[in-house]
Amino acid sequence: MTRPLAEDLCRAGRRLHEHGLIAGLAGNLSVRLDEDRLLITPRGTNKGQLRPRDMVTLPLKGHDHGETTQASTELPFHRACYVASDEVGAVVHTHAPALTAIGIRGLDITSTLPELELAVGSVVLLDFAPSGSERLGRATGGAVAEGAGVILLKNHGAVSVGGDLDDAVNRMELAELAAYTVLLSQEQVGDIDLARIIRLHAHLADGAASG
């Protein structure tokens, strides 16, 4: 069971990297292995170049940072999301540029595009908390427990959850596209990469057709 899910994480990492939602060493992804364990991407790796053997298996519950030297530093909020809801099967964290900008500016996506909630669930913005901290974990888990599908982290990108990895990735991509739309409507973007937006639109349309 672990190997196929590890391969799924690699594919998801490449997909997000190719579409510009993850760059450099940023971002992290995980899936629920079973009721007791999760599989998470390692720290300090390019998510477009992941290998199945890189993934780290850890208990869903725990606070011993000695066990997490290889796992993503954001392990606390990954764990918190799974503990918060049995329906969460995957967690995705990116520094997607439009979503990150929305979080920094404190803009409300769903008041501009209320239909977004139908696609991704509620979208919430959390106050800043240090990266990798238990405080960030508690806040993220609390948002998931209240039904959030996408969580904007002040100055720190976004988190999406889903029943499986495809669901979580799709929510992230849809939210990123919505964030671009909001920024455009607010005239708060300088040089817009229209080609990137068109590619993302096409990718989402292809996914809807094949889904």
C-alpha cells in the first residue's frame, strides 16, 4: 500500500511544480496511510523531483520532534488536519503566488466568487503563526474541524485538504485560479502572466473532462 501512495505523492508534486504552484524547496504533501499513520514528503527537497523512497512514514499522532528530522517541518499541521477530520485523506501545502498574495493582503476570495465554496468548501484565512509550530498546527486543525477545504496562512501560502490526493490538489489549483481572478478584479497585480493563467484554465478543463 505504501509504494503506490508514495508514487502518487511524487506525481502530485510534479504536477504542482509544473503548474507553478510549488517552486524551489517550498511546499509539502501528505496522505493518510491508515487510521494510525501518514506518509509525508521529506524536508529540503524539490517537489518536482521526488522519488517514492524519499517519503517518510510517521504516526498520525505524536509530538516528538526527534522522530521528524527527515519529514517536512510542517508535520504538525499535517497531523492536525488528519486528527481534526476522519474524512481528510490528503493534505497539500503550497506557496502558490496568487493565494499567498491574497493571504498577505487579507482579501476575501469567496465574497467575490461565492461559487468557489461549492468546488472547494469554505476558504478561511488564519492569522500568522510560525512555520512548523504547534500553534500553527492547532489553528489549521481547528479550521479543518469546522469544515474548511482551503486554508490561507497569513504570509505563508495555503493548505488544502481532500478525501484523497487528487481532491486536495484540485482544490489547491481551483483556489489559486480564483485568487488570480480576485487579484485581477482588484487591479492589484502588476505584470500578469496571462499564458500561465491560460495554461491553468486548460489544465483544469482537461481534468474536468477526464474526471
